[in-house]
Amino acid sequence: MALTKEAIINSIYNQVGLSKSQSRIVVEKLLEIIKETLKSGENILISGFGKFEVKEKSARRGRNPQTTEDLQLRARRVVVFKTSGVLRNSINKQS
Amino acid sequence: MTKAELVAEIAKKSKLSKADAERAINSFVDVAKKTLKKEARLALAGFGTFVVSKRKARKGRNPRTGETIKIKASKVVRFKAGKALKEKL
């Protein structure tokens, strides 16, 4: 559902009073800055929501489960998200 | 990078006041939270997807005392990086 970005843009438009196009720019810039920051290897902390961390993975041998073919997985970096306590509690409250 | 630094960067890049940038980010986080709570899924194209997944109740053990305890069913937020983000790293 790619509609969520639109929903966020609308809420910024309604709540903050920025124009639609400004709201869209803010959302795009926000995601872009987060991506660039993670690319540089730096973590991002958004208090009340969570933390994005970059983890280095070393190369390892893997196997394609479908063909059982052996292959080498290259060393790579992945993003890990850690939910903040506030968000975790609020999600578990009304269940 | 913390939220305050993020606010400063956004303000600079989208030519907004810091106050507006901060309000915008707060609104973003607010909707993101509400969406996760309601629909258990939040997809941001080009960035990634947040999904709420359920954990069943299970038995755990206090490693120090050896005492068995019940762990309640809970929900956790999981993030899957999108293709664009993965390739960037």
C-alpha cells in the first residue's frame, strides 16, 4: 500500500499548515536524509519512534534453498530497526 | 543523528523554518504510529516497510533464579528495508 506516503503528506498539510507541495517535499527530504545518513554509516534516532542502525555483515557461505546451489554471500551492510519503548507500549496497549 | 539534527537538515534542504520542519516531522511520526497501530502496516515507497507482527504467549525462565514465568503475547514492529535503501548501502 503505497498510499501511506500520501496519508502522511495530507496530515502534514492539515496539521502543520504547509502547502501540499511543501508537505511532499518535507516527506521526500526526510526519507532522503535518513537514507544518506545511513549510507554514511551513521545511525538515526527518532525519539518516541525508534532507531535505525547500520550493521556490517561479513561475507559468508550460503545456499540457494531452491536449487541447493552453494554460493558466496558478499560482505554487506544492512539496516536494523529498533522500536522505541514508547511505540512498543502504545502498540501493545489496545490489543 | 538525532531528531534535532534531522530537523535542522530538513529545514535547510526544504527551505522551511526549523519550527515548521519540526512540526512536520512530529506529524510524520504521529501518523506513522497511528497507522501501525490501526493497520499494522506502513509502506514508504523507496524506503521500506514497517510491519507489526504478533508474538504468541510463551513460557520463559528467569535465568538467575530458574523460576518459570509466563510471557504475555505481544506485538512487535519489524522493519524491512526497501530495495532502493538496500542498494544504497
